[in-house]
Amino acid sequence: MANSMTGFGRANLFVDGREMTVELKSVNHRYLDLSFRMPRHISFLEDDIRRLLSERLTRGHVDVYLTYVNRRSDARKVDFDASLLEAYLAAASECAEKYGLRNDLTVTSAMRLPDVITVSEADEDVEAVRSLLKDALNNACDELIKMRSVEGDRLCADLLVRLDTVLAIREKIIVRAPLVVEEYRVKLTDRINTVLSSADVDPNRLAAEVAIFADKANIDEELVRLLSHVASAKELMNNGSAAGRKLDFIVQEMNREFNTIGSKANDKEITALVIEGKAEIEKIREQVQNLE
């Protein structure tokens, strides 16, 4: 069955002191649209995420939430400003000498002096982080696709029922269509008899008029195409591929066939059936918007 575009996936991996969590949340969108929330120092992973997700997903707005913590002993580095420290030491010595103070400056206190010590993130092992991302992202994507598949099965089951309803409406139109021509013939005969009173109706002329009406009201082609569209829609859903765009086009064609049937048939009962069919197709269209 075709997949839904709605789903959620999450994965957490801890490898060699590095921990990464990836969360994916997807909703409907005409194309594949990605939005990112991640720490700035690993923003270099954005292109990798785009490439990996585009290989596995075709449609949907996907919010990507990524957190990363490096717990390794070499994750941070400590630097000291030697020039600044020397300036502090010189100032301390000068104060001690000038005012007769005891210079009690120790290493610990020196390290606490403003801006002497700087703690920063060490340069990341880019390939190690990319490898961790690949595994975590694929695991999260597996969960996302699984949820989208389950939701897709539910949507497709509903769509199949609605498509069968469209076929049932089509059958009613098939039964009704031949009666429309016969009713037209009877009405035309009665109208002519009323107008001409005692004059006899020319059967050849009457037959010609009925034939012209029958040709204009003929909806056989539309009914055949409608059946073909329903069959194509069912086949697409059963293929399990990304069928959303194609199904959307087929739904438009089905709606067009009903419009043509309604305009050509010129019959109250068929018009009512057309309205019923278009209402069902609108429900199908709404559901199709959720499919990948």
C-alpha cells in the first residue's frame, strides 16, 4: 500500500563517547521540505541529512531535531593567554614591592583571573560524527517510514471503500442512461402530438430527433474512462510506491468525467447521482493529499 506523509521517528545512539539523538516529524507537503534544529557546531551535517532523507522520502514536510553530546575526555580544550598572565604577574609584583604587600598569587588564583583561561570545544572528528549521524538518522527514518506505512494502509483501506462507492454510483448511472433516451422519445412524441393535434407524427423525423438526442446524451466513453481511472487508482495504491501525485491527477480526471456526464445526460436522476459521485470524489481527494 502507499505510505502516508504523517509520521514520527526517533533514534538515540552512543558510540565511542559520542551521543546523538535524531527525531523526525513529518506532515503533508506537496514536495519534500526539510526543516532543521541542531547545535550550530555540527551544522556541517545539514547537507548529509538532506542527501540521506531525499534517498528515502519523496514528499512531506519533515522537521529534523538533532542533539549531539561529545562525552570523550578530549571533547574540550583549555587554553591560557600567556601574555595576559605575564601582565597580571608583573602588576602583582609591582603592587607587592610598592606597597609592601605579600605576593600570595598561586597557580589556582592565577587561573581564575579574568580571560586568562579559555575553555572551548575541541575540533570534532568529522568522519566519526558523520558515521554516527548516518546510523542514527537511518534508524529514525526506519521508524518514521514504518509509522507512515501503517497510516498509509489505513488511508488506502478507506480510499478503496470510497472507490467502490464510486463504482456503485457508476453502475446506477449505467442502468439509468438508456431510460433517458426512451423517456425523451415519449416526451417528444407527446409534445408534438399536443402541438399538431390531429396531424400524424412523421416516424422518420421523430426517429432522427431521438437519434440526435441519444448521440448528444451518450456517456459511454465517460463511463468507460471512469472505470479505468478507478482501476488505475487501485493499482497505484497496491504498488506500495510514492503514488500521491499520480493519485491526485487521477482524482481530477474522475471529477472531470462526472462533470461531463452531468452536462451531457440532461437528466434529473443522473444529475443527482453525479452530485453524489463528486461528493465522494472530494472525500477521496482530501485523503489522497495525505499520501506520499
